[in-house]
Amino acid sequence: MPSALRGSSSEQDQGTWVSRYATVPTRIARPDIRTPTLSIQIKKWANFNIQRPWKKFMNPVYLVLENSGPRPFRAAFLLLWPLPWKFPLPQPSSVQNLLDDRGIIRKRRQTELNYVALRQIKRFCRRDTPLRSLYRLYECIVMSDEDELMQESQYWFHTQTTWLLKDIPDPQDPDPVRYAVLASLTDALVHAFNQKIKLGLRRGVTNTKPLLIPRFRSDPEPPLESSPQWCSHVGPLSQRLDLDSQSASIVPRGLTVLPADALSDDFRPFAKRNIIANFVQLYNI
């Protein structure tokens, strides 16, 4: 083959190789930095200012509809209706009425409100009050509902950490028997909470960080609770009131509250007011 033809052939082969294997730099597409359209801006504004707040506002409703009792829409309405912001205190039942119907809490779960579910909802916790919780505990004590008593005391200790026992307002209950039970119950809460605090538990802390318990246990000045001033002004009952579930469920006639000077030095919160009650579950927090 002539040399001229061989040269041209090699040049063609080299050009083919270059075109086949050589990398050709590509242009990188520039990001689209154009201003969003008006419709996109409106959607973003609506999502941030309307949709997200609405979902946050309606979240308690979804929880109530899924977990509450047979009247979920009533419970949802109570949570959403903002006035008054703090829930009012329901009309309390007398000790005798509670003893006559010991299943009132169970019936309430089935027909009205389920406080087991409501205590898991932040909006309910913000609107709940110490007196409402104290009266719920009063019902549990009178009817010896140990399960509900334990859950309500845990709710007070671990969830409502801003509810200091010394700040419980005076209920000024017109029923002397109920007033004596409320005062004894408050003193019992102080005794139960302080026992756990001395063991290293801290309200709202150790339920999620149990490894801190050994450090808190060695604290020389633990944050102990104390009873409110009004408890010291509630004296003992004139006759013994037995709230034990295995005893007779009759409130003695003519039962009154004696002056506070008649209080004994008994450290037991119910015994010093001449009351027998089962409050063991207050310590199960």
C-alpha cells in the first residue's frame, strides 16, 4: 500500500479513537433561581399561617376522638372552647353519695369523660387545675379506687410539675366531712411525695432520666413539699369515719369537724383527723 494512503488511514483511525474515547466537558445546568410565582407564595403562606396552626390546634380533637369515652365530640368541644381557659370545678358529690355508688368513676368513663385519655393531652393539662385533680383524688379515696388513685397521683407528680402542694388553694368546702377528707388527702400527698423525693425522684425529671436518681439521692437539701396553710386549720371529725371498702358504707349522723386544736400529734394524715382510708397507692409514683 502506498505510504500516502497509509498515513491518511492512520490519521483517520486516530481521529476515530479520539472521538470515541475522549471525554468531552459538559456544561453544568445552573439552578433555577427564579422568583416563585404568586400562587406558590400563597400556598406557602397558607401552609405556615393556616394549615400548620390548624393541625396543631385540632390535634387534641383527634386524640379525644380516638381514645375518649362514648361522647368524644363533647370532650373535644370542651377542649376547644376557650372560655373560661381554666376548667371550672364540677359540683362535688358528698361522701355518702360516693359510698352508695362506688362505681361512679367506671360509669363516668363509659358515659361521660375518660380522664385516663385526657391526662395524655397537653391542652387538657394546661387547662386543668390543682383543685380539680384534688377532688378527683377525693373520689378515689372515698370509693377505694386504687388504680385511678395511682394514675392521678402520678399525673400530679410527673406531669403537673408546677403544681406545688403548698400552693393548693383553700377549697373552703361547705361540707365539713368532705373538707376534712380533702385536708387529710393533701397532707397524705405531701408525705408520699417527700418520701419519693428523699429516695432520689424528682418531679418531671426522673421519669424520663432515671440515671439521675443516684445523684439526686445524695442531695443534702432535696426540694421537699409542704402542706398549705389551710390544712392546719381543719380539725378532726367528731366521730370516726371509716372509708375502707370492706367496712360499712354509712357516714355517722351528726358528724362535725372539731377545732384544729383537737388535732393529735399522729403523723398519719388521715388518722389524726379520725378517718380510716386506704391511700397506699399514693406512694406508687
